[in-house]
Amino acid sequence: MRNAAIGAILIALASTFGDFVWAGLGLRHRAVFGLSHGALLFLCIGAYVGSLERRAAKGALAGALIGFVAAGSFYVLAPVAGYSVMFFVWAFIWLALAALIGRVLRTTTPWSWREILTRGTLAMVGSGLGFYLISGIWRPFNPQGWDYAVHFLSWTVAYLPGFLALLAPTVRLKRDTPFHV
């Protein structure tokens, strides 16, 4: 639970800094900025989850790739489906992160694909709801009047369920116990 809270706080800081940079530099929503933002943000996420397995560089590289592909998906799908596709992309990055954590970064027994799908889905639903709840932090669009403490707390709320689902310890029960996982 501690690792999940630390991860949510660290990545909320990175996301809040990203909001500050977008606003402070007056960046318009262009693909080059979004692709860079996605790659850098998920580089941070990958580095953090990788550091938990002493594989920060591998995690950072894979995280950057996940972020770049996610941002790219948004820019390909948004002209067809609108900005709401951001919720879809946000949800599915958690499945990619589950695969990264469970198969690529683990130094002990890799997670089964069932565990990856279960954890990824829990992260997707929990963090997706969190992201939906905080999605109004950019409205009205007035970057000079934004309260970045609110942005930080909002991002923490959005990330925490995902990190809880992905970083909770694996519980294995013996087959002869009456409760099966």
C-alpha cells in the first residue's frame, strides 16, 4: 500500500508539473506536445514501477513507449470520436502497465495473464472513475487562475486506485483451503 501511495503522489507531482508547463508556456493542444507529454509522464511512471524491481531504466523505456502509444492513439482517435476518447485511452493504459509490471519488470514469478487482466481491469475501472471525477480541473480554461494544489490532489485521486490495483502484493492461497482466488 505504501508503494501505491508513493507512486500516486510522485506521478501526481509529475502531472501537476505537466499542467504547469502546458499553462505556463501557453502551449496549444498540438500532437507534438501531447506525444512528448505522454512519453515523459509515462517514462516517470515506468521508472517508478521499475525501481521497485531494481529495473528503473527498463521501466522508464517501456513506460515512455506506453505513453507515446497512448498519446498517439488519442491523436488518431480524437478526430473521429472526440475528446471523450481520452477516457478510453486512459483506461487502457492501465492494462499496458499491468503487463509491464507483471511480465517485463518482475524479477520473481511473473504474473499469469489472468492476473494481469484482473489487476489491469481493476486499475482501469478505479483509475478511470478517478480520472472522470477530476476531469474538470482544466475548466474553465484559465491557467493563470488555476490552483495547482487542487491539481495535485486531483491527480493523486486519479492515480491512486490504479497504483493500488497494480502494486498490491499477490496473495496465494493453498488449493486445499475453502476460499480460492
